[in-house]
Amino acid sequence: MRNTTYHQRVAEEVRVQLARKSLSQDWLANTAGIPHNTLYKRLKGSPPSFRLEELLCIADALNLDVRDLLPPIAEAAA
């Protein structure tokens, strides 16, 4: 398994959800009201991680429950 941090797994899940819905990062930044540069940095998985408020906005934009963006902690630790 890859050795990834939890915030990297969250970023990966956001990218997966964007791909599933065929949406761009630009679309997400505009729709969620997150500055483009901030979103790009967060999606790269480098610190700092997404803030809860950002994840709530992303989930709303993608019509998801915020829990859909959070991988299980045990999975992230594996």
C-alpha cells in the first residue's frame, strides 16, 4: 500500500469525485467559492489540509455528503 497521510487521502477522494462527475478543478473552485490557488494546493495533498468549511462547500458543490470525501481512518493508516 502507498504510504500516504490522511490529508493526502482526502485530496485524492476529492479528485476521484471530480473525475466521476467529469468536472474540472476550475468548476469546483468557482462553485464551492474556494480560491483557485487554495484548491490546487489542497488537491496536491500537501499541507495544510482542507479545512472543514472547505470540505463542506466542496461536498455541497458535488451534491455529496461530506462523509463521502473522508476515507476511513484505518484505510488511510494502512
